[in-house]
Amino acid sequence: MATRRFSHALAEGDGISVIAAVENPDAARAAEAQRAEALVVRGDPAGVRDATTLPILWRATVALDRAADVADAVMLVFDNLEDEDGRLEALHAQALELGLDCAVEVRNEEELERALDRVDPEIFLLSPAEAGDQTPLDCILDLLAAVPAGKLAIADLEVTTEDEVHELERAGVDGVIVAAPDVSPLVGDAPPEV
């Protein structure tokens, strides 16, 4: 299998990477045609893998050896693994050993700090699940302020406008998850042909 490193797709190039949420091969092909830079899949990405060259983040609780066959990255939800029983550390280490990138989802600054202490992940998926009185966008921006330099941050919120994408980009977010039909208006202009 060709190397399709998820973290490389986020880190390369200028600006924010648009990550399309897809569930089937047709949506994956459409997202790639609209210049998405990566995909996120909740179901089994095997069919999606055959339809695209984009890196795939598998967003489900799955056997990591299976994930290594069909995805480029997996997500660990800190809230599900917050017990100090070593599962977070073991799953994170196993994912990296299998050549997978590993994004750790956090919902607040405490989870972010504890994840840093326990596994020091390269990629954080910032979720506004505990936004409280804040808007989801403000919650993401507050969480971003706690992400150390050199780490990658993905915003997981329903982005509906280019202005929101630009605000996330100016703040330093590396990637944003969007619904597949929304990709085209959010990626900006196509690069010039050379």
C-alpha cells in the first residue's frame, strides 16, 4: 500500500486542510475532485480506500491491525480512555507501531493537558462537545490556545461559511472536518496550473 500519511496532508502546504466526512466511495471521489486534502470515515473505510488516494482518518473504535489495512489514521477519544488503566497509552503506542497516525479527541483543556501528560499525541481533534455558553467556534479557539506549538489541531465542528474556515486558519488550526457536500466552497481557489 502506498504511504498516505494523514499528518503529512495536514502539515503540508499553506493554510488549513479541509477534511471531508464521507461514508461511501462516491462521496470520497467527489470530495477528492473538490480538492479535499483528507477524509474522515465513521463506517468501514475499505470501499472508500479503493476509491481515493486521499489519506483516511477512521473515526470509530476498531481493531488497530484492521485499521492499518484500510486507513492512515485512527482516532482515540480521550473521554472513553481517561481511566489511568494504561489503555490509552497501549492503543496509542500500537497505532504508531502499525504506522498509523493517531488523533486524540479532547473536549476541554483538562482533557488536553492530561492527554499531553499521558501520550503526548502529535494530532489533537478539538471537539466543542462541552461548549456550554460558548459558541462551538469559540470553544474550539479556546482549546486551540492550549495546544502546544508543533502539534497538529483539527477542528471538529459544523463549519458552514468560508469566514469560519478563515477564522480557524488565522488562529492556527491545521485542519477542519466538513460534510462532504460542503467541500468545494470551503477549500478556496484552485492552485494555478504550471
